[in-house]
Amino acid sequence: MTNKPSILLTGGAGYIGSHTFVALIEAGFTPIILDDFSNSKPAVLERLQRITGQPVKCQQGSVADVELVQGLIHRHQIATVIHFAGFKAVGESVAQPLKYFENNLGGMMALLNAMQSTTCRTLVFSSSATVYGDPASVPITEDFPRSHTNPYGHTKLVCEDMLAAMRVANPAWRTGVLRYFNPVGAHPSGLIGEDPAGPPNNLMPYVAQVAVGKRPFLNVYGNDYATPDGTGVRDYIHVQDLAQAHVAAVQTLLHGADSFAVNVGTGQGHSVLEVVRAFEQASGKPVPYQIAPRRAGDVAQCYADATLAQDLLGWRAKQTLANMCEDSWRWQSNNPDGFV
Ligand code: UD1
């Protein structure tokens, strides 16, 4: 038991948390999920049990419940917390900023409070490339200026700053900030994947729903950007690679490394039309689309310089766009209505 450190995953039943849960077990850790199921379904737990072949440790509840989190850290002798729990819909955050401040900032504050009353001072945080705002150039390195273009992005930036302030106040804190680019794909079993509530905001799940026949066509938001084919370019990263980045982050911190903030991307950009073609290839299904006006707040290109993560964590992305589409398709076609 002692050689299997326990890791608390807030929001561990969600898309990225669930894939990281599996990767942690494979790496010899004991992950424990804390989730209020506000944006995930309990059905994921049975799928995780099928994939890992063992009972899933899960506590239903909120990260804002300081006593609950304290109790979990004590009871399970948590070595590291990975803080996934947070709302992530950009448009919703513009319409309901307070909901985002309360949940994302309040959740982080409560978690830090709970941890402060225990001996656990090691935390990995789900940040986002959104903290680079509208980047002046690509590829993006970690020393680019940070800014925000919506309340969701603002919460990620402030959470990063909260961690920095904790480290200044007490150097015992060691934090790993992972700035995700565009996570896509699914576990190769087809048992877990992204299950957006309502129409997907993000490209890959939308494309998957068009391919499976749930939606008639994709709106391509703009074809007049300064990119090779005029459509937006992003750094899509397989969620399995992203899960491995969390394992590497935990291992690095538990081996005593200093705090870090790293990009988690492939370093390669793909356009919307490249994604459409790759998905058609992987699924054997047509993905009809129409060109629509640009989406407010979108940038032409966003992709990482991913070398720092390799240098500090010994991690790099391995999977191709074709793999991402194949796994996304397996999940979507096996579970057309998500977790039911
Ligand atoms: C979006 C968020 C970002 C957040 C990330 C989380 C916005 C403006 N940005 O990033 O803050 O961290 O999700 O995953 O919402 N596209 C279409 N049609 C669609 C959907 C998307 O053409 O139906 C295009 C977009 O214009 C963009 C690309 O596909 O060029 C990727 O879009 P998306 O998946 O929403 O990711 P981001 O905009 O990069």
C-alpha cells in the first residue's frame, strides 16, 4: 500500500479526469475520485471498473466542501491532489460570469484551505492555453504574456496566480500547472470519452456527432483566417497523451522537483478542414459542413512549443490526428448517446 501513493482527483469523473484515473492505476498509483457529477455521469464509474478490473474509489461531493476534502486527504493519506473540477464553457462564462467565479475560484480556494489544514502540499492543476489570450505568435512558449478574453479564461489565470501566492507564502507548496491545448480522442476501449451535455461547443465532439448522424452538418467558423486553408489552426492532443502528462507531473513532483507550469500539446497545428478530412477517413462516414461566420473570440492559430514539458517531465505527445479521430469515433459510434 505504501508504495502506491494515493492521488485525489477532484472532478475525476469528467472527461480528462476519467482517462487520468486509468493512467494512474496503470502507473501504480491509487487514485480516488471526488466529483459532484454536475458535468459528468455516475455511469462512468462502472466503465472505469471494467477497464481497470478493480473497484473504483469515488466520493460524491463538492470540492467546495472543505471538511469533506480534509477528511478525504486524511483518510486516504493523499500524496498529491489533481484539481480538474471546474466549469469550462466559454460562452456560458460570458453569460454567467458569477457562476464561473464562484465555482472555479471558490473551488480552488476551498481546496487550498482544506489542503492547508493537512500535510499535503502537492497539487497539479488543469490550466489551459486560454491563459495566453490572443497570442502574438505561434508556437507559444510558457513565458508568453498571459491574458484573458472571457471569464472562464480569467478563472484559469487567477487560479494559476493563487498557486503562485501560496508558494511565496510557504515554499513547502509544490505545484504543477498543466496548460492544456485542445484535448480530443478517447480511451481505445471505446468505454469512456467526452460526453458533452447539449450541443458540443468544441470541434471534435461536434464532428463526431455529425459523423454518427446526430447532427446534419458542421458549421466551420470562418475560412478567411491567415492560415494555409483559411480555417482555424489548433494543437489537438489525444486525451490518452494528456492523461500520461498528469502521471508524469505527479511523478516529477513526488520525486522532489520544483514547481512548474508547462504547455501540454503536440507542438503541431491542424486546421478545421484537416480535422474534418481525418475524421471522415477514420470513420468512413461523410462529415458535411458549411462555412459560417467567424466565432467571436476565436484566434487564427494556437499551438504549443511543447519542449519544456519534455525537458521537465520527460513527457511528450505520441499520438497522431488519425489516432485521435479513430478513438473518438469508436467512443461516439459505440455510445451515440454518451453515458446512459
Ligand atoms: C475552446 C475555447 C478555449 C477552451 C477550449 C477548451 C473558445 C473561443 N475557446 O478552444 O477557451 O480552453 O475550447 O477545450 O471557445 N470550430 C468550428 N466549428 C465548431 C466548433 C469549432 O469551425 O462547431 C473551430 C473553431 O473556430 C476553432 C477550432 O474549430 O478554429 C477549434 O475550436 P474548439 O474546439 O471550440 O477549441 P478552441 O476554440 O481552440
